[in-house]
Amino acid sequence: MDVIEALEQLRRTTFVDEDEQVMDVGFQPGLSVPEIESLEAQLGAPLPRDYRRLLESCRGIDGLAVEMDFAFIDGLGWGEELFPFAIPFGADGFGNFWVVDVTSKVEEEAKIFFHCHDAPVLLYQGTGMAEFLLDLIVHNQDELRSKIHRVHDDLVFDVWGNNPGLLTYAEAVASPDAIIRSFAQQIDDAYVIVDLRDVPPGMGFSWGRYGARTRFCRFGEERVFAYARPEKRPGMLQRLLGRG
């Protein structure tokens, strides 16, 4: 479904809370073309086509389980190694965000990720703003069936606990995939690699696996990531002796 059709279906939906009371959902007006061009200039990259069309009709939605500001590009103090150009358009109210990963090449549909700090993981949510908007309807009508719930509430801890899909350095060096091999040549054997280019919703990796000093990186604009333990710091005795 087209993103504008999905938005109109969302507008026509009556949302109710746990007490069966009708929720007050607000749809903010869209941005003008000059405003969108200014936003792209601030971001430093062109918006996906479906995201741009959404912004022309609506700049944000209030009152749902996910608070959405489609024009928010500030506050990216976190995750710049993961997302050089990012729009954290959706928030859960607990410091976690749904992020559109923007690249320097115009894409037809937005690639959406869920960036969580507890547990510290990054998960692929899906492709296309239309799909995300329609899933908000499912989320309100039958939360357990929604992809948003599955990623936000279930798969975060599956990824944190099980680390699915990891490639060791040795496996990456020997991979038939040229991008994986090239990435491996730029990092050292302390890293493991996660390929999120073509994965189901909820696949991801633990960007904070080893705490705040976890090393992580991305292979250019490819949705291929790697992380490793922090480098060891010299002990106090080594520092005193000038060996660190």
C-alpha cells in the first residue's frame, strides 16, 4: 500500500485505550517543499521517497503508543558510527527510538531500525513507512500480533541473549560475499560481523555487548556492522612504570 493511503487509513481508525476509551490522536500538518529541502540539507542526505511523501502530508503523530516526529533530526549524540544520517522519528517514552537509516543514495522506501538501550541492541524493524503506519493499527487492535510489539518487547532480549547470525572474522575473510570480505579486510580478528542487508524484522546485534566501551563500526553505507571487546587499558603498575 502507498504511504499516503496508509496514513489516511490511520486517520480513519478509531483508537481505544485499555479502558475502552477513545484515544485523542493528533496528526500534525505536513511540511512545505522548501522546508523539506532545508531538512535534507541539515541532514546531509536525501530522504527516502516514501518518507518525503509522508512529510508532505504529515510531520508527526501524537497520542499513539509510538510518539512520532517525522522531522526530528537533532539529538544524534548516540550511534553516529551506526547511522551517519539518521532520523529518530519514533519514541517509546523510555529512551528507545525507531530510526530511519538514510543514505547518500535516494531509496524508494525507508529502512527502519529499532535502537534500544536496555538491552543495548539494534534491531531491523522493516522496510517502508506504509508498513510501519499500518502496523500501528494492528498494535492497537491486537498488540501481540504487531511487528512493533514483537521487535520492541520480544526480540530485543532474544538478540541480547542469543547473538544470532554472527560471522567470525575467519568466516568473514572466507565469505563468498565480496562486501563481507572487504569489510573483514578493514577490521581486525577481534571483531564479529552482522549482516543486516536482507533479514527478517527483529534481526540485529548487541551494540553494547561489552558495556559502554564496546567497539562497533559499519562498512560504509552498507547495512553490515561489526563489534568487538574494548581494547585493554594498561594497569596502574604498567602506567607507573611507563609501559602503557
